[in-house]
Amino acid sequence: MIGFSVHATDLNGSARTGHLVTPHGAIATPAFMPVGSLGPVKGIEPDELQAMGYGLMLNNAYHLFLRPGHEVIARLGGLHRFNAWRGAILTDSGGFQVFSLAKLRKVSDDGVTFQSHLDGSTHHITPERAIEIQAALGADIIMAFDECVALPASGEQIGEAVRRTTHWARRCLAAKRRSDQSLFGIVQGGLDHDMRKRSADDLVAMGFDGYAVGGLSVGEEPASRNRALETTTAHLPADKPRYLMGVGLPDDLVEGVARGIDLFDCVVPSRHGRTGWLFTTFGRVLIRNAKYAGDERPIDPACACPVCKRFTRAYLHHLFLVKEMLGVRLNTIHNLYFYAGMMEQIRQAIATGTFTAFRTRYYERKEQAQMQADSMDEQESRTLTASLAEEGQP
Amino acid sequence: MIGFSVHATDLNGSARTGHLVTPHGAIATPAFMPVGSLGPVKGIEPDELQAMGYGLMLNNAYHLFLRPGHEVIARLGGLHRFNAWRGAILTDSGGFQVFSLAKLRKVSDDGVTFQSHLDGSTHHITPERAIEIQAALGADIIMAFDECVALPASGEQIGEAVRRTTHWARRCLAAKRRSDQSLFGIVQGGLDHDMRKRSADDLVAMGFDGYAVGGLSVGEEPASRNRALETTTAHLPADKPRYLMGVGLPDDLVEGVARGIDLFDCVVPSRHGRTGWLFTTFGRVLIRNAKYAGDERPIDPACACPVCKRFTRAYLHHLFLVKEMLGVRLNTIHNLYFYAGMMEQIRQAIATGTFTAFRTRYYERKEQAQMQADSMDEQESRTLTASLAEEGQP
């Protein structure tokens, strides 16, 4: 069972720092959860993740249910043991994956029948089964089985999804057995403020250990998302953790924290390890860019991560071009350190009442970086291309 | 410049331990060199490689010449700096890759014109250019540019390749400039004992810093290879290092050491990281086998590597099936530790005059493992399949 306490607030009480205490350790919030869809964060060992400062990670019940199976994992001692991860785990219920990945879905108040995206095998997941699967996996925090709706959606579709999500949330709560697990409800409602309020009120009335905000990482426009988020958190109790699912880029973390979010998860740092998009204090570095071919500097001279201490942009550029696995891993390590560092800065800013200054500085730096990037790009590219051409490089 | 000294011998002087001193550290021999074709050993960081006990690794001049280019690397301070590798490096000259990978090759006494396997661009490599490329890369040990011949080959083809290899070796020696690099000649001759003797004598007469045995990792039958190897080493000076190129599996290391080899290189430990073939003290583990799905044991209970200390066969089996990058990395780490451990055991056996006993025990254990594997396989497979079917796993 988790415990949660708020320590400091800023921004007129909107932003907060806190502590989440779980059976597998305490986590300072606001916190970002790296995602290990199939178990590990791609290419990263659990001890490394802990060394970066992460104490809570996310695993997907949907993927693990399909492979290797929740009962195989249960027999092997549960997910922590399976992954050799000593920190805490949050599993999402599969609600999102079922709606985004699976084929031929049939949804009713009973549950969802779908075909695995892997091999077409048919499965039926109900709220009870989602809880049973997550109980077998043994995460510290488990999620209610919800109905996600893709935007844009009609008011009727959104309303129906809220109704069903509330109905399923009640059944999830009733099905929960393990006292060492904590269950979060998921607020839906799209971008409709009345629906968001309705959904939040429904769940709060039932009383969950925490509340997640779902359906706001599906491609909607940031300003609309932020307004919907604000409405949602305004209707969630202050003394329970709030978790914004599937979010996000650094901007989104700042804006989410400003609106009272305590937990985030997103594949971005690891996925961008693969696309070679590297986060830095001065903007992003797209390592595939030819301008880095001869660049002896680290990704970010201000970064103290193991990658920036040992490898050059030129090397990472080379690894990217030749599709070397080590490159993906190093990129991912850097990005995860960046995210961990950013969350630490955010927590410190809130704790010292300087979150507004932090936020302002964050956007100023971002704008500067953008202007520099635009002016440098063309010139640097031309320079390097010319020098390489002189030397007859292929 | 390297220094080499023989310390102990066994097997009537055939097997030897020694020390290779390079500008980037000393290496105990016999030693195995992990291969980083495009720079790193796939998925492995240089510091990790050193922690495993490796002090010398191989990089391919052919691949690095094509991408990112030897002059880019030279401008970045050379290969050691590029790779952030503090140990020693041996580059092979590209002789083998040009003959095995490149398209539309035209060979003459002048050199080889070929098309890059990557983009079809045309390149002309001569012995002088091969030395120039390796000088730019800056490895501690560089290789002569040789003509490899695919087996089976006619006596005439083998003789012609020996003649040309000798001719090119002379030009490589003449082209060598850097006094901090050491140049090895490569003995060719296929499986023809007279040709092997001829090639060895030619090179020894010129005087190289070390002698490699080429053309014995191209699919020939082990017994024939070993005989050709024996003939070759019999005609190489005892006070210079002998390097068997592209070899091999554990058996091949034992047999190579028995015939006086000091250095080996092979992609096997890393390549088999990707195919899930794991080396153990009791035989190989093919991690994809269904029998490991519920196996809580480490790959090898007798292994002290970081993977065996933390992860189960079940987890590695899962990672393999879901094609997770971390699985490849962990498999590779284990295999590299295995190889490093085996070479250490070999060195100790020679130093204590117990190599024969080591060799005997090695083959006994191998045979036992084979018998066990054959009898267990079928039974274990059926058991696990049945139990999984009972639980309705997909």
C-alpha cells in the first residue's frame, strides 16, 4: 500500500512536491516514470536506471500479458524479480493498448474482446481480469481498466466512455484483493470540461489511492490539453497523487507540474534514444545531422551523465548512421539523465518557492536555443560539407 | 611499437603464455580480441570491456574507411579517442572484407578496385593505401594487406594468392611510417602445406613485428585447419606473436593455443549474443528454447558475470522472444565474460604445466554436456509445453 504526502507547494498551491512511499521504496514527486513496455526500458539495465535516480518505473500489463504471460511472471516471483528491478513499479491496465494497438475490438459494458496485435489470438479483458492480471504481475501501483477514446470524438462518444470508465472503475475497486497494491482510478472526458468534472467526481466518490488523468496524450493541441488538465486536477483531492498518463516532452512536464501533477510517464526519452533526438539544456540535438560528424564536444557540455563525460557528438553521430545498438543505448542513457535532472530541478524550484522563475527561465532558454539553431544550421552544414568534399570522403 | 616475451611453455613448447606490451597497455597472452567492426563491440561500452579483462580489441579498417572515414577519425584524434577505448587496438587491413563483402572486385598486383557494399561507390586499395588508412586510424597493431582466397580453391589460385600476398607484404613494410605502430604479416596458403611453408618463410625473411595466420576461418573442416595451422606455426619464429585471424569457437581456441597461437579474434561471442547462443561451462544454452520460459536459474550457475548474478534464463528467454535490445546486450556480456574466463584458465593451465589436463577435461565436459542435452531436451520441452497449455497461456 502506498503512502503519499505533500511537502511544499508553489504557484498558489498548484504545484507541489511530495513523497510517495511504496513497498519498494520512496519516490520524491513530481517524478517521471521511464517506461519498460516489455519489461526493461529498452537497452537499459535496472541498476543503471536506479543509479540515474529513478525509483519508480512503468510496465505494460497488456504487453506482458501477451508475452510471456502474467502467470509465468507470477510463478517466477512477480515483475520486480523478473526484471531484477529493486524499485517500485506501476502497471497500466492495458486500457490504452487495447484501444490503440489491438485489432478487431468489441467493447461492451462487460469488457473488451480483442485480437492480439502479435498473432491475432482472441482475448477478453474485463475490469476483474485486468485487476487479476495486475495482481499476478505484482506491481506496487495498479491502474483501473478504462475506456480510452481517440480524439476527435463526439460529445456522445466521450460521455459514453466516461460512463463506462466509471462503471469499470467501480468493478476494479471491488475486484482488488492484494493489500500491498494501490489502485489508481483514471479520469477520462476528452477535452470536455463538464465530462472531466463528472469523471473526476465519480472516481473521487469511490475513493481511490490515486487519480490518473487519461486521454490527454493522444495528439491534442497543448493549450486545449492544459485547460482540460486544469479542470481535472481542480476536482481531485490534494492529498492523493495525481498522475498524467503518457506525458510527455519537457514542456509538458513543466505545464503538468504547474497544474498539480505528481507523476508522469512517457516513452519519449527512450524512443528518442532510437531516433537520435537528444535533449539538452540549450535545446535538442538531432544527432544524425551532418554538422556533428566532426564535433568533438559532448552532447551537452553542461551535462554530467556518463555519456557526456566520455563520448563525443561525432561518435554518437557515427553510431547513429551505422545503426549501432550502442548508440541507441547511449542516447537513451543521456535522455533519461536529462529527464531525471529536470525533475530534480523542478522539485527544488517548488521547494524553494521559485517555480515561476524556473518556468520563465525554461521558456527563455528554449526560445534562445531555437533562434540559434535556425541561424547556425545552414552555415554549419555548408562548412562541414565543403571540408569533407575537399578530402574526397565518400 | 610492441614488445613481446614468452614466459612459460607447455605441450613440449607448443603452447605458450606471454606478454604483449603496447603503447596502450600490456596484454597477457594467449588472448582473445573482441571485435568492434564499426567501432564498438555491439552494445558494449569500452569501460565494460576493460572491466571484463580485455586489453586489446579489433577494429575493421574497411568498415571505418567507408564510415565515417579514416581522415574524420584522424582529425578527431584517432581510433582510441573516437571509441573512448583506453586499451590497445589492432586493425585488420581490410584484406578479408574486400574479398568477402565488397562487390565487383578487380584484383591485380597493384591492388584491389571494389565497390562498397553500402552504396556501390568505387574505391581502390593498394598495400600503401591500406597502411595509410591504418596509420590515420592509429591502431597499435596494424595488418598487412593480403589476398584472401575462398576455399575450396585450386592449387594455382592458392599459389597466386601467396605470391601476391608476399608481394603486397613487402610493399606494406616499405610504406609503414609510424614508429608507434607494429605491423604483422599474414600467412596465406589455404590448406596446402607447401604453400603455407612458402608464405611463412617469405614473411619471416622480411621480418615483421608479428605473424598472423589468415585464410583458416573460412569454413574449412577443423582437422584440416588444425593441420595447416600446425605447419604454419612450425615455420614462425618463437619470439614473435602469432595471431590466428577470425577464430573462433571455444574448441578452436583450445586447439589454436595447443599449436602455438598467442592471439585470436572472432565475432562469435557478440554475434551469438544476438542469436541467443550462450556459452557455459557445461555446454551451450540456446536461450530461445521454450524449456527456459520458467527457468529461474542464471545462464550458468558457475559463472560470476554481472548477468548471471542478476538475471534468470526465463528473463533472457523473454527478452529474446520479444527482440529486446537489452537481451542482446546481456547475452553478449555473458559470452564475453565466458571467453575472457576461458582464456584466463588457458593461461593458468600453461603457466602451471597443466594444459594437457585442461584440454582433456574440456573435451570430457563437452561430451557430458552433449549427452545431457540430448536426453533432457525432449522431456523438458514436453513438460513445459503441457503445463503452459493447462494455464491457457497464449
